[in-house]
Amino acid sequence: MEYFGKAVAELFDCASCYVAVMSHRNGSELKEVRIGHAGIDPSCTMTVARIARKGAGADCSLLEPVNARTTFVRRLIGSEPEAGSHSVIGRFATRDRSTVVFVAGWRRAALVRAEIPALARAVRTVWETAHSLAQRSPHRHPDAEIWLEKLASPAFIVDESLHVHEVNRCGRATLLAKGELLKVDGGRLAGPSGPVTGSLKEAIREALVRRPGEVRLNTTVPLSTERQQFAFAKIGAAPTDWDTGKALVIVPQFDEALGAHRIAAAFGLNWAEERIVARILQFQCPRDIGAELRLTEATVRTYTKRIMLKLGINRQAEFFLLYHLTQSPFGAGRREKAVGVASSDCRLLDAVDKRPPD
């Protein structure tokens, strides 16, 4: 927002610029910044919010001169320094479904109507450019994007404050585009709820702590435990020297067959048991599993109880926890920890911790 405000002030040859952004994803939250002599007057917030709501989802920009004597404008950018000064107001919708409102002044020359279409396009381009620059680390390694694109799953590089420095194409296309499991708000990574965001921040902080004689932690944070949208994030310190102090966040793509194979290898399950685990991960009930494998429902239930005894679990939901605990995108031999797992499940974590490397 600051980059954008400075650029707009320069574009319109103004000393002051007020910028407000309304994110419609977060309950129409309004964020404001000032450039130059512009002030943030609380009495104007409702007016700015009303202007922003009118532009929600708009495809075209609003750009027009405003009367210098308007009290609203004076409260935002201060009184005109000399008679005959001019100001301009603009509003447009961004690609991430936010609305930007700005007021710039004071211009010596009035805004010419013929200039408005070109200036409207220029303002939108300035915003997209400033927004893109704000997402990038000032010390960004030239191979960062290439490295991330090699990962098949959505991946992000973030710092301790959850500021996003890099994101791969899969992350933009499968997660951020939907905004259900993860989203970027004000340049920072956020989960679907406050507690999830807090868990992400805690996990990243812990992953970045160096401990004598120990490797950095790999952490699993549940993003959603809903039946039709089960997802976890895997977190660890970014494994490259150029990203010291930053963490890598990966959201593995769910593959029940591969997950069942990893669980079977880690706990010594036989082929028949692995097939049942794969179908449990597909949310199939014992009756459907039996019909597909040509077994009775009672036999499937017996197999399932035997498998759970081997795994040291007592709830079928823990099959999904094991799915993610047996998956480490940071290499074998590193300890994994599940955030928020009850102490009664320590035996499950210990069993995974002691599994043989792939």
C-alpha cells in the first residue's frame, strides 16, 4: 500500500496521497495508509468504506476530480496549500477481490477528462506492480522460484511473521485461488480460522529454532479435518542457505494408495491389510470395502481392529494423522511433531518416529 501510494503521488504530481484497501474476504476489513501530509481521520472511515463497497467486484476503475472544498477530501489529505489546487479520487477492484480507494492532492493543474482512461489503466498497473514487489524478499535468491516449482505440492516460503516471500504455481492455482485452506491477507499467510493461523505461526517459530545436537523440527499442522476436505500443512526450516530464517510450508496432495503403502512399510502391515487401509483413507465403510475386496463386512471389521492394534491407535480418524506423519518432504531421519495432538496419542507419534527410513 505504501509503494502504491508513493507511486500514485508521483504519477499525479501530488504531495499527499491517502490509500485504503477493503478486503471482502475478511468481513470487509478496511486498511489505511497515508503518504506525505495525508492524514487518517476516523470520521471519514465510514465514507471510505461506503465508496469501497460500491466498487466490490467492479471490472472498471473509477477516477475523477473532486471538489477542493469538499470537507471529506480536506480531512484525508489536508487543506489545499494554495488557491486553485486540485485533487483526484480513484477506486478499483484488485485481482484478489479487494477494493482500493485513494485520494491524491494537491495538483496544480486540473485533471483533464481525456487523460482519465489512460491514467485509470496506469493506476491499476501500478497497484499490481507494487503488490508483486511487496510479495518478494529484498534478498531473494535468483533460483527460489525454480526450486519451489520442482515441488509437486503447493509450497510457500515464509518468515516468522507469516509474511510470504515465495509461492509456487501449484500453491497459487490450487490453494490461494480457492482461499479455503490457506490465503494471503496483507502479504501474510493465514489459515481458515484464527486458531489455525496461530498454530502455523507457532510451528514456524519452532521450526526456525536451532537446538544443540538436534536437527530442526518438522511439524504437521491440521488445516481441515472435515470429511470431504482433509488437509495438513508440513512445516520445516527452508533447506537452503539463502533462506536462513525462513520456513518452508508444504500442503501435500492427498494420495490414499501411496499413504497406505507408507503406513504399511512403517508398521509392517501385509498386502491385505494395506489394501484395507487404502480404502479407509478413501472414506469407505466396512460394507463397501468388503464388497470391493470380496470379503464379508465382519471380516473387514476384524481386519480393521487388528490393523489398529498394530498401529497403536483406537480411532479410525487417526489413520489420516498417520498418513501425514509418515510423509516427510524434508528427508528421512528427521523428527516430526503434530501440533495440538493430545498426550494420549504419544505412542502413535513414537511409533512413527521409530519407523525405518524409506
